[in-house]
Amino acid sequence: MTAHALTDVIGPTLTDWLDTDEHRDHAWNLHQRITAQHGPYIAAAWLIGMNPHLNDDSPLNAIRNGHSADARAAAYAHLND
């Protein structure tokens, strides 16, 4: 994954807000998983939207705050609903 690819998906501000390459990689991987089933626009919306599996936090915020495993679990729940 490159930061450029993630920037194309969520924009430069949110890409920079994910302050480590590890966070960007987690976000990109989740985006790709959601994209495979629902398409890129749904995946982008899923990353930034409130998520009931994360107590109405967004997956991006969960990733940034060190809860990548929780964001991944929320992605799996979304994909299996």
C-alpha cells in the first residue's frame, strides 16, 4: 500500500491524520476487504462513518487510537451481516 492510494480513497487530510504507516496500512487493508464485497465508495464511507460495533466511533478513529483489532472485527461483522 502506498499513502497515495489511501489518499485517493479518503483524501489527504484523513490520510495524514492517520499518523503512522502502520495505521495507514490497517486502513488500506480494511478498505480493500470491504471494496471486494461492496465497492470502493461503500468502503470509504464505512471507514469514516459511525459504526455500531465500535460504540459509534469510526473505524479510522479506532485505528488511530490503537484499536485496529476492533476495527478489523467490525469489518468482519459488516462483511458477514
